[in-house]
Amino acid sequence: MEKQWYTISVYSENNVGLLNRISGIFLKRHINIEGLNVSKSEIEGVSKFTIVIFTTEDWTRKIVGQIEKQVEVIKAYYHTDEETIYQESALFKIASDLLFDERQIQNIIKESNSQIVTVARDFFVIAKTGRRHEIDEMHDALEPYGIMQFVRSGRIAVSKAKMPITDILLEFQNQ
């Protein structure tokens, strides 16, 4: 089977230690977590883990099955990139003098549809939201000028298809 990107969505009760157990499932199989985001879901008291991995569908299916065996997990799903709408965010900290001395920096900001979120005497910060490859391209364009700091978020994603999770979560909430 061919490796590709998968987004795993895990809906669970908000309990201490669950993230550690979930990451252990990946560790045992030597599969790297490429992106991770945890947030509240559309239902009060239910958290959503969004995990990005690069592996085969067979391994992804097995991992989702193991995740669902965790007591606090309500339901887990996996999707390919084509089946989801997703974004990541990144912040780039750059020396302030470059903003005024290097015209190309302004062009990079404009062409990448990013925005300056703060300007200080010694640095300015650019925010970029988009797909992984768009953030990578911007990083590559800015790197020759010197990036003081760089951070990117984990993926946030929703499925294109209707998911029965809302009905499952409503049942969970009414118990």
C-alpha cells in the first residue's frame, strides 16, 4: 500500500492522560505524528483531537481501531486530504530593518496573502494561514533573509462529508 497523508479526528471526554495514551499507540508502531491539535468540539464537554500522519491506509485503520479502545474515546475517524477542508497557521519573526530595507520581503508578504500582526523596534511578526505546502513555500522564501523565530500550528480540519458524530455526541451528552 502507498503512504499518504491522513487526518485522524478523535472525539473524547476531556480526561487527563488520554493524549499520552494516544501518542503511545503511534510510538509502538513507529509512526510519527506530523501534526496535532486539541480543542473543544461542537458539544459541551467533548474534546476533538486532530492528528496528522503520513502512512498507509492499513496502518491508519489499525491505529484508529486502537484509539477507539480507549475508555474516554467516543469515536475516531480518519480521512485523506481530499476528504477534508484543512488549514494550518504559522508565525514568522523577522528583523525589523528587513521590512524597510528589503523590498522583496514586502513582495513575499503580499504574494503569500499573509499579514503583519505586530511591528516592534527590533522585529516584526508575519502570520500566514494556509495549507502545509503554502507555509513551507513562505518559509523557504523568507529563510535567505533570516528568520528569528518560526512556529506553526497543528492542522485544523473538518470533513467534507456529513459525519454522524453530531448524533453520537448528542446521545453521549443526553446520557
